[in-house]
Amino acid sequence: MDDLQHVVNSVIAVLFSLVGWFAREIWAAVKELKNDLAKLREELPREFVMREDYRSDLKDIKEMLSKIVDKLDHKADK
């Protein structure tokens, strides 16, 4: 009976060791992902334009072009 108990305790110890190792690996991976995400948040605005900023700038350019076309139309009439 003591041998069976020793085997069961050994199996449980091995299982808990595996679960602990797996949990540590998951923890490290999550930590690395958090660091990568923080780095990405810093780098993205430098390389890409946000959609709303792009639309706002494009709207301003279209308004300026419209004013230029209107001025040219009035100039051509004279």
C-alpha cells in the first residue's frame, strides 16, 4: 500500500511540475506580448496615419481645391 501511495504522490508531483512549467511559459508569453503591444503602440503613429486624421486632412485639401477652381472659373469669365 505504501508503494502505491508513493507512486500516486510521484505522479501528482510530476503533473504539478508540468502544470507549473506550462503556467510559467504562458506567463512569460503574455508578458512578452504586452511588451510587444506597448512597442507597437509607440511605433504605429510614426509610420501610419489614423483614418480620422487622413479624412480630415483630405477634406481640407478638397476644400482648398474647390476654392481654387471657383477662383479660376471667375477669372475665366472676366
